[in-house]
Amino acid sequence: MSLTEQKLSQGMSTQQYIDQIKVNKQPFQDIYDAVKIPAASKVFFDGLAEPVKLAVFTADWCGDAMSTTPVILNLAENSPKISVTVFNRDEELELTNSYLAENRAGTVPVFVVMDGSMNEIARFIETAGELVPVLDAMDEAIAKEIASEPEENARAAGRARRTAFRVAHAEEWGEVILGAFQRVVAKGLSLPQTQRPAVDGTTWPPEE
């Protein structure tokens, strides 16, 4: 399965996606509003020689999507050279998985950058690799915090704490995410067509 112009036209705009979010809508909006696009990213994307298309495959229930998707959508909405289309990953699982290695099937979110002819330039998976140690530390700290909670409350308590932590660090993490996204797009544009796409984001299994 491949992403065609026709299929791309069936996706949602950023606002349409936000309007239909059922899970984590307020945290998503809070993170979107907190994003400050670094000057270097603004200059890079506004200065692209040709406009690019961005397909976003995301899921409102996913923590990494809560942190990463609003950041990149904010960038796209503020960059005249980026045309963005959003898909609910759960409704497009086969298409989303076509952009993932077999061992990463089901990973979300996935961001696909293409040129005007739908040729893929770059692929950004899940979130910035630099954030993985921070996310791991967050999970470890929260696990300790809720260790004494009754089992029936622990999951909800952990989820609420992780959400609050992501929102509290939205501006800081957003800068990291946008830096990583900019780098992979720049790398893709520097590669010959036959060597594209450039791929970045998290890896699995994690790199030592």
C-alpha cells in the first residue's frame, strides 16, 4: 500500500483533527499552544526551495503522539512551505505500517515528508531519540510515586502524572523535537533521490 495524492486528499487538516480528538484533547491543545518554533527551524522551513507535503499518522490515546504531534502540527501551520494532512493511525494501520520496519509495526506517531510529486524525502518516527532517556526517567519516577497506590488506581494515577509531566515540559521538549525533525528533513533533501528517505526518531530495540 502506498500513499497517493487521492488518499492524501482524504485526510484531515490540523483543526479538523483537533476537533475530533476524543482522548487527551486538552493536553494536546495545551502542548500545541505552548510550542515556540526556534528561529533556526522557522528559517529552514520557510526557506525551502520547494514546498513539501507532510502526512501525519497519529493516535489521540498515545503518550508520544500527545507530545510530538502537536509540536510538528504547530510547525506546519506556521510554515507556508509545508502542506499537512492528518490521519488517525487506528483507521490507517496498514498504510502506517508500510512506513515502518516489521519489528516496529504499530509504532505511532509517524511523520512522512514528501515533495510535490509525492516522492518521499524523510520519515520521522515516534519522537526525538534524544528524549528517550528523559521519558524513561519520567516513567521510573512516576512508577515509584504510585507504587503505594491501590492496584485499581495505579494505572489512572500514572497516566495522569505522565500527562501532566508532558504538558509541563512541552516548550522544552518541543524545541528538541523540532530540532530532530528539521535535521531529518535536511538530511533527506541532501540525499540523492535513490537514497531517500532519511529516517530518524526513536529506534527499536533501543540503541545502547
